Amino acid sequence: MRDYSPLQLYRRNYILSIIRSIYALYGFEPLETPALETRATLTGKYGQEGEQLIFNVLKSGNFLGGMAEAISPTEYGKLKALISDKGLRYDLTVPLMRYVAAHQHQICFPFRRYQVQPVWRADRPQKGRYREFLQCDADIIGSPSLLCEAEILKLIYDIGVQLGLQNFCIKINHRAVLSAITDPEKETLFCTIVDKLEKIGFQQVLTALQEANFNDTTIASLSLLQNFKGSNAERLIQLQAAIGHTDQGSKAIKTFTDILAQTHTLGLPDQVCAIEPTLARGLNYYTGLVMELTIANSLVGSLGGGGRYANLGNLFGATGLVGVGFSFGIDRLYDVMEGQDLFQSIPTYNTEVLLTNMEENRATQLLHLLRQLRVHGFKSELYPQQVKIKKQLTYAHKKNIPFVVISEKSTSVNHYYILKNMQTGVQNRYSWSELCDALRASLVATC
């Protein structure tokens, strides 16, 4: 959990403005949910490993009553249920489905919602992994059509382009690909282990599968998928040969074929979207297409992920309510954009003009001028003390304030003002009527 400096927030807000604008362009509506959810809402959706990362919040008052001594250290899970009935949200998808189920009779379906809020995970902090981080979700609830997946994929691409990301790729897979090569009763465990591939490497994944007693056929099939190469068309041929004879395999292949044709029509370049047969996405609730945004040769990990979920609504009493969505991780996006020097042209200031303060007994005139600058829409501040001009200009420089206005002392009716461009050092003298026009034109020229 971190503090954010003004510079970091300017940059984060830039990322958020791009994402929000494209979400709105695609017809998504905003939604917010509470930071706290009940344990009943949070548990049973993320898998065993995911649930261990939920921040549980203690009940109020004396809730133990001597029960803690009766529970052994190996049964801490039982104690957790006794002392906590709520927790910080782990993601935004489960709260979304809880909300939709509660308001399903008032919502117009398909429901296109976006949500920009922090989530919390009791994870071990490391590069690209934080305990508190901001997610930006876009989901379409209430339609099984693959057009929804196609739109989500194009949305991811548009955001990547607008942010200027270099060497990004959208990896896709279908849960049915992995279902086709494993025992249905062990599918969840299989996907959980395979999801660690990028983190621990393929050999350790194979070792973990062997330790979990997966049979040799499943392990050999996964090794075959891992070695698939070439374009999407070539990988579809390889998938057809490997799993096309199974119901799950043929379903996945048809889904890939249809979605790729639709994204091509929407303008998504074929080379940006890549079929990755071992992509798992470890969350329990995914049932169809899964997707991740990655950067080539980056150690940060995925910049976001998502997919289709068909059964999550059932857990909240909204039977048959399906959804598909994607979530951007803002903190990882920030790290990648910083590494690619993509923040160079982003304004890192809020104040547009500093009004200097150098002479005594002029507070009234300066405050009047400050008020007029703000009335005309200029983000302005007045240096509060009468000090030397050098110190005030240094202040403007450190704060990246692009323009400084120096009010000339005058005994005549006409007052004049010096407008100094802090970047070029050029300064010009204007009357009040000229100043506003000149300042506005100068600000436009610097954008």
C-alpha cells in the first residue's frame, strides 16, 4: 500500500482519463460498490489460494468468548469464520454480480458497466504486485453472444493504442481447451496450477501436476499445447489435430474462429491477438474465453485480464445470468508506461499561472486580479508572501507552472502586466484586456 506524489497522480489520472473515455465510447456506464463485502459474498469464488489473500475484517466487540483456546493452530480457518464476517473486496467482478443480482429487475440488459476502484489482496509485495491496487473493469452482463468478447478485445486494443503502449499483445484461450485434456473433477485444480506457468516456469508446473497426481496423458497433452507455434491460423490447425475430436475441443476451436473473424471486422489487427493454449486465468469463475494483456519481454506480468463467466450469477440468486469482462491493473500499466518513457508529453502541473507578490500594501489589488484570472478560467495562485522575484520564479519552476504574471506598479489609470513563459524565458507586456487573450493563446500553444 503506497502513497502517491502529485507527479504520480497526474500520470495516473492521465491513464484513467484515457480508459474512462474509451469505456464511455463503447457505451459502458459507471458503477461503484463498497470496499467491504460480507464473507458469504467473497468466499467460494476465487479458489483456495485466492481466498487466502482476502483481507478479513474483525467483528466488533468481544466475539471470542474463550473459543480461541479451543481451536488448534492448524484449524485457523475455523477461527477466521468466528472472528470475521466481512472482508475487503478482492476484485470488482464478484461485487458486480452481487449488485446485479440484487437489482436485476431494475437493470436494462445487456448491462454494460465500468468500474474504477481499488481492491486489496494480502499478498507478498514485489515488483508489479501490491496489496492495494486500482482496477478498471468493463463488463457486459446478460448476453451469451460472442460479439461481447469481440468488443471487449477491441476495447483493450484501443486503450493500448491510446496509451501508446509498445509491443503489447492480447493473449486469448478458452477454458474448454484445458478441460479437454484433464479430468473434469480436477479441472479447477488443473487450471490453478497451470495459471502459475509465467510465474514459476513450465518445468515446475509439470512437477506440481505430478505431485497432484495428474495422469501422464494430461501432462503430455499440456506439453503438446505448450509447444504450439505460429500464427493463429496455424495454431487452430494444431488445436484441431490435438483436441478437435473432443466436444470441448471443437467448442473452443469454433469460438476462436468466430471471435477472430469478428475482431478482424472491428479493426483489431490479426497479429495483436494471439491464441495461447496454456493461458488459464486462475480464478474459479471463468467458464469460456479468457484473455490477458501483456508486454513482450516485460517482467511486470500481465497488465490486465478477464474472460467469460457463466455461473457466477447463480451464487447470488441470478440463475443463468452470464457475463464477460476485462480488468486493467493501473499500477502495472503505470510501471510499464514509465519504463517505456510514455509520460514525457503529459502535463505535470495543475496551476497554469502564478501571480507574483513583491510589494507591500498591494494585497487588495493582487487579490482582485487573482479573482479575475480565475473568473476567466485560468488555474491560478498568488504567491502569499512579499519576497524577491527570484524566489517566486524558482517556486514556479519547481512546480512546473508554465506562466508567471508580474503586475507592474503604476500610478496611471492603465495598469500593465508582464507575462513570462517559464519554459522559453520570453516575457511580454500587456494591458489587462490583452493579458487574458495572450495567456489563453499561450496555454493552447503549450498543450
